[in-house]
Amino acid sequence: MRFALQEQVFTAGEAMAATGLTRATVLGVCDGLVDAGWLEEVVDGAGVPASKGRPARRYQLREAAGVVVGLDAGESCLTALVADLRGRQLGKRRRNIDSHALGRAGRVAAAQELISRTLSDAGCGAGDVLLTVVGVPAPVDSAGLSPAGGEFWQLMNAGFAKALPGAVSIENDANLAAVAEQAQEPSANVATLLSGERFGAGLIVDGRLLRGRQGGAGEMRYLDVFESSPGLGDGGSDGLGALARKWARAEIQSYAGTTSLRELSGDAIQAEDVFQAARGGDPLAADIIGRLGARLARIAVVLSSLLDIERVVIGGGISSAIGPVLEHARRLLPADTGLPLPALVASTLGADAVVQGAVESALIQIRREPLAIFPKAARSGPRTVQEGPAA
């Protein structure tokens, strides 16, 4: 099954070479997988085997063998993506929510409904789902649990495992963004930062995704400790998007100079408005960009000095507009650290980084241990997968 998941059409001989099994064993196993509905034998359009003489029996993964679901269960938005076992997108939906009004049960119910609608768009049902991977903005350990002491974390990790279709795996959202970035541009040492409302990092060091004792390896709680440090701690663990919005709204009335941001209602100013105004030379927006750039540069130096990473990727919905902040941060990186400085880059995945990482994580888990997913998903319904994604 591992071989079939990574190949298109293959012959029994190719499967023999990959597995080291005899022809009789390979043919017997393939026939069993055909009977189970996981593989199908390939014939030409007339229903005749493709070769003359003794035909080379050919197989491929059955398109209807099952699907995977990725869910980005953010604080204010849910995104569901359904994909086949080749990773091809079959359906995607997004829904804005108020998690604090919904509570834990409401978040789960909203996720159930969104996934059901997305599966319907894809022409599938809950019984077709082999594995659902959920990304939450909270530290998550290898069992899919978040630390009991964090009320916000418990709200975010709301108990999805017992309610969603197929086998279910819960993971930190920044870790999944890192998995998505790895699939797009592999790197042995990289930090992927989600920096919309809160800072969170998916850390890959020596090619392995770091988790920590309770899943907190990528939490940026040290920013709260340095609250009094200008540029680094001002704003605690708030993300760049949240700070751009908050600072602009707070300073717009007292600012003595001319700024185009006054053309917007104070409560309507968003981070993207600040970034756009800075591109146009707006002085207030430029000042905010300068502070954000200094903050990001110091964070990059801290991560680089601790982990010796080569790249810092800014991911999430803010990534498409983060250019001005990155430009300023690059200019502020110190040149006397003694080690090569990390490259600061914006992700090209945008707001889909987490949900794409969830799908990629599901495919990694299925390829790694296919028989742990296929039969149990078919026979027993929802369960929790204990292992998180491999980088």
C-alpha cells in the first residue's frame, strides 16, 4: 500500500522490486487489496489487458478508496478542505465564527457542519473519510491534548476527535503550516511563524518537527516575559497583524501629522490597510511598520541563535501583505552575530497554509502506516490517531 500510494499505475513486477516479495505473493496481496476496494486492476478501454502474450498485470490506487479532510480550526475562522489520496483538492469551504460565543460544543458543531457541506461538494460522505487532521491555535502533545491549565487552549482544542469523520488527528496550527511549507520547499532548519492575531511557530530542526513535552516547543510565550523590552516585547505574544491594527486604531486620533488612515473609520482599520498605506509613504503607517520590523528582526535573531535556523517564513493570511515589514526587518538584522543570519521570507500559501498542512499531514500518516488507517477507518468509525505528523 505504501508503494501504491506513491505510484500511479504499476505492474506486479515493479511491486516485486519495491517490496522484495515473490510474484505469487504480490499477485495474491494485490488481489486481496482489489477485493477490499483499495486497489483496482488497470485494463485498456476495451477491457482487455494492455499487453500481448502473458499480460503484465497492472494496478493503481482506487480513486474511491477514500478521502482525507484537513480542518483549520482557528479562533475566528474555520476552513475545511477535502482531498483524495493523491492530494488533489475535491472541495473547500470557509466560515467565519465567534469561538468565544460558541464555546467548545459550538466550535465542534460548526466544524461538523462545515466538513459535512464540504464533503457534499466533493461528492463524498462521512463514510468515505479515512483521516481528518485538525489544526488548532494551541500547544498539542503527541496524544492530541492541550495543557489543562490554559482556558483559551481548551476552547481552541475543543474535543474534535470524538465528533469528526474517520480517524482523527489533532495538531498545532503552526506545526501544520510548517508541514505545508516543507512540502512546498523542503528545508532542514526553518521556523514558520503564524503572525496574524498571535505569534506561533512551527519549528523544524535537523529535518524534524519539534514538539516538546506538552507540545509547547513553538509557543512564543517568551514574548510575554519581555513585555518591557521595546520592539521585542511591546505587545506580548500578539501577532504582527493584531499589533498593526491595534496600534493604528489607538494612535490615529492623537497623531499630529497627516495620514491617509484617517479616511477610514478607526474601528475599520485592518493590518492590510496599514501595510498598504506604508507602501504609499504614509508617515504614521511607516512608523508602525518600523516598530513591527524591529520586533520581527529581534524575534528572528532569538530563533536563529537558539536553533541555528536558516530561514524564517511568515505564514498565514497576513503573508501576502507583509512585504514592507520584512523589508524593514531585513535592514535591522545585526551583522555581528557570528553566525549566518536567517533569510526572512513570506509564505506563498496565504490563508490556506494550515489547512493545506493538515491535508499533507494526513497523507504523510497514511503513507507511513496505511494499514493502521484503512481497515480501522472502514470498520470502526471515528478514533484518535496518537501520533502527530512527520516533517
